Amino acid sequence: MALSDILPDRPLTATELRDLQESDTFDAVQTAADTERIDVLTVELDGDEHTLHYAAGAGWHTHEGSHGHH
């Protein structure tokens, strides 16, 4: 499952974040952003946390080694 299949090629809006949180795509979706332009997400899938970051030209990508604490 590619991130590009799930996330648009731009930062998320607050509404899209809520939709993602309510979907079954990930076990959990969180962000520290408190704006309408959400470009950093922490997602949990199968017990593993992944930090996703959006950058223009690079799209959504993971930051390896930045796993959260359980």
C-alpha cells in the first residue's frame, strides 16, 4: 500500500485528517499541527508508529528512526 494511494499530493486539511482518523486505513492517526495545513502525521499500523512528512516535490514520506514510544 503506497502512501500516494492514501494521501493527496499536498498537505491535508483538518477535514481530511478527521476522515483519515475515522477510516480503517491506520490503527491511529495523530498530528501536532493545529492548522488547516497538516504536513506532519504520526500513524500507527500493526503496533508500529511511523512519522510521515509532506514536502513539496517529495510528497509524503516517512522519517525512519523517529518512532514514538509505546
